[in-house]
Amino acid sequence: MRAAGLVVVAAVLGTVAVVLAADPEQPWAVAALIALIGIAVGAGAIAWQGGSPRGRRRAPRPRRTLAVRRGVEMGVAVALLLWLRAIDGLSVVTAAFVIGTLVVGEAVLSARPHSQR
């Protein structure tokens, strides 16, 4: 998960560069900022969830794929909420629907089928 940490650093540096160099009135600057923040949050979540605890062996492969899926979900949620805020479409109701949709999606994907015994 070292690569995810490098992606976080690159995305944060890109965010700082966009903030310092671009005019906020330019649409591409806002889109780039939202995308970079979403990437940084997603990669940070992947790095945080994918790390193995100290003193134990490395995490098995399914745990890594779970961390990647949840990290992508978090990055998408943040980017979508920021995009809704940028176009002035964010309200409590739309935020609840966005977050609720992602929570239900995670619940469906995490559900384990019942074994037939």
C-alpha cells in the first residue's frame, strides 16, 4: 500500500499547485481541484485501511480488495459532494441521498450469502 501513500502525496501537491497557480473563475481549475481532492481522499482511505497491523503478517488479498473498494467509494463520495457544492446543488436532502446510496451499495456488496446447510 506504499503506492497509495505516494498517490496521496502527489494529489495533495497537485491540489496545492492548482490553488496557488489557477484562477478560481476557470472551470477547469474547479474540476481539477475536485478531482484531486477526491483522489487524495480515496488513496488515503486505501492506504489507511490496507495497512497491516504491526507485529502481524501481511493482510490477505481479500482485505486489500476490500480496502480498495471502500477507498474508491470514499473518494467518489467526497468528489460528488464537492461537485454538488460547486454547482450550488448541495442541500441536506441531496447529501443524504448521495451518502445513503453509497451506504446501501456498501451494505449490498458486503453482505455474505447465507450458507445452505
